[in-house]
Amino acid sequence: LKDVNGGALSIVDVEALGSVRLLTGGIPARFGDRLSGVMELTSASPRGERRASLGLSMTNARALAEGQLGDGRGEWLAVARRGYLDLVLGITDASPQVDLRPVYYDGYAKVSRRVGESHTLSAHALWAADTMTIVDDEDTIENSYANGYGWLTWRSDLGDSATQRTLLSVGRVT
């Protein structure tokens, strides 16, 4: 919801995260020309057997599925979320002078496969969109945003203390 407090919610569901690291100074060169800080997000790794879960919170519904590939050399993860603040506000009539309809949804998926003993190829996709419709007695205002990202990663372990990573990515923000 980019129109609420400059982006009130993350486009990454917490269930899709394996770790979060905040760097506020002494930023490594691999992050380029960042000066004030970097938030590094790492996706979750599936926990083994296939599983699926559904979740409800005060603001959204979530579905998650994960598992290993058939030969055991890879894994997959998919998470989707849909906010329902528009439905809650419609039922409660929290703002009688203005009709607010905030809608957001996002999804993340990854597939990872080990190639040989020391190489891993993974494909990732992240997509998020939101709309905010505001209706009062005289006007209707609607804003829409969308973010889509896809990336391929080739990782090679070069011994006990060295790793090489090649990344190909594409993104679109509207």
C-alpha cells in the first residue's frame, strides 16, 4: 500500500523470508554505491517434505506450499498473499464520510536445483500490486502500483571459504 505512510506493508510475506540482515555502516563493496544502509533479505529454504499451509491475519490471507524435487537434488517454495482491508473497511464502515478500498496482493516463488557437487541453479519470481480507491461525495480517486521481478542465480562453492555467484535479473515497476 504505497499510498499509506509511504508504503505501510512489505511486498515480501514474512513466511517467504529465511533471514533479514540490516547493515547501517561499513557496507561491503558487493552492495555497490549504497551509502546509508542496506537491508539484505534471504528467502526461506523448504523444510524437507512437501507441505502446504494457509494463514489468516488481521489484514491478509496467505497460502504457502513447499517441498523437494523428485530426485532430492532441488527444492521449491511458493507463497501468495491477498490483503482484505477493503472487505474489513466495507463491513465496519470505519470512515462514513469517505469510502476507502485498499487492495494488495503479492506472490513469491523459487525453484532451486543442485548441479553436480558444488553448483546450484535457482530461479526466483516476485510480484506485488496494490490499488487504493477513495470515493467521497464528489470524487473518486484510484491509484495502482505493481512490481515484478525475476532472477536466475548460479552459485558455485569454490572450497571451504570461497563462493562465486552469477546473477541475471529483470524487473518492472509501474
